[in-house]
Amino acid sequence: MKIGIPDDYADVVRTLAAFEKVAGRDVSIWTDAAPDLEAQVARFKDIVALTLLRERTPISAALVARLPALKLITISGPYPNIDVPACTAHGVAVCASVNRASTATPELTWALILAAMRNIPQEISRLKGGAWQGHIGRVLHGRMLGILGFGRIGKAVAFYGRAFGMRVLVWSRERGRAEAKAQGFEIAGGPDELYATADVLSVHLRLTPETRGFIKRADLARMRPTSLFVNTSRAELVEADALVAALRAGRPGSAAVDVYEHEPLIGARHPLLDLPNALCTPHLGFVALDQLEQYFSDQFDRVLAFERGEPIDVINPEVLGR
């Protein structure tokens, strides 16, 4: 079985202990993104099992139709990038699971909050440039942390905020609000209150057709000039160009961002990177060795189970009887 692993930007998969599970098999790994459909077809034309690193590669109906050798796609986490009906139509099994707990993204979120509030990147740069203190930061204790979306990651960030002595205000779907209230967190009267009240607003929504563009320019304008907007979820949750315009207008006063509309972001071609009040990282949220070991251990287990004729975690099981 020929296995393909695209978008391993840091060339890390070969170094994982989990990679031993597929030792001796025909494995192709690509460390850059395929620029278009034709490049994808050329890369994957002989691949039987495509092992995805989260949502980096779009699996369109047009692509699946041109990959007759493809029989299996496996992914860890949500799969909005995969056209599952098209895979089903072409007899391609899709294996996925979103039940693994993620600690890497909440920790990265908190690192960005601390770095932005205390101006850590700017002060490191000043010190290396021969200067001493120049930016006076602010503490988190006693301030309001707004959590937009109380899923697994939002919940973890809320507890970090509590540990740092922050007030935590939550807005989420009804089930999330009920869970947050049961755990002693404050519940906002609506998203407008969250934008207007939070000193730090951290976004943890899942990207769906309903949440795409959910955060509007008018919403961001409700934030204060001293507030920090944090997005480690998905760039598409924010209306196109709204965050750049809001930061230029000074509401919110700053942002910490780990996600972009088009990734990988090469050549520093994004307006956020030109703004002094934007702290930007290259989608590091889930990219930690511990997390990748977990992801690929699960992925390779699925590939091997499929190879044995005992597939697991299949979300379109109707293809298996063909």
C-alpha cells in the first residue's frame, strides 16, 4: 500500500516514534503545499492511503475523481476540507476522529495572550538591538477574559484564565453556556456584551457554514482601545478584512493571531504582518511534538487496520461493502 503524507512543512513526521509503525512501507512525504489541482493530481496519482496533517490539504470532488488508486483518507480533527460525499461516490473510505483532547492549542493561545499583554516580542527585539525597556505591559489578574465558544479548547483557556485570577465571561451555544455556568463561569447576555466587556477576547469556534464570517467589523468596533483580540481557531471566522480594518482604527487595540485565510503564508504577504499592534505566529496551535505523535499514531493505526481489512473510525462506512 502506497502511503502519502502531504504538507509536512517542518519535515517532522519522519522523526516521530509513530513513524516506525509504517516502517518498510512505500511512504511519500511532501514538505510544501501543492499550489493547484494539477499539482495535487501529479503528487497523489499513485497514493492508496492519504494521511492528512489536519486541514492543510483541500480534498475536493475534482481531486478525488482523478485519483483512481486512492482508497483511504485519514485525518485527525475536524474535516471541513474533505468532500466526503465525493469520496463516498468514488469508493474512498474516510477515517476521522475528533475526540482526542488537545492541550497544544490552548497552551499556544495562552502564550500569545501573555506575549501580547507584556509586549514580550517587542522587548526581546529591543534588547537584541542594544536598547533597554520601552514597552510597558499589563497584568492579567483582575481583568476580564472573554471566551467565544466553550468547546474543549475554549474550556481549557477559560480555566487558564481562572488560574491567573481573571474574571471569565463566556458566550457559546446553549449547551456550552450551560456547561460554563455549571463550572462557575459568568455567562454573557450575548456576543455584543462579550465584545464590549472583555479585556482579552479569545475565539474558539469551530468553522462551519454558520460560523464563517460570524465576527463582523461592527463587532470588533465594540471592543475597547485597550482590548486584545486572540484567534487561534480559524481566520475565516472573521469577516474578510475586518480585523485589519479594526486594528487600523484602534478597536481593538491589539490582536494575537495564529491563523490565516490562505496557508502556508509565505513571503510575509499579509497585511496583519505590517501592523505594529498585531502579534502573528505561523499556525503553531496544534504543532507540538507530543500532539503530532498522538495524531500520527492514530493515523497509522487506521492505515494498518485498513490494510488488514479491519478498518476503524470510518465516517462513510457505506463504501466498505463495495
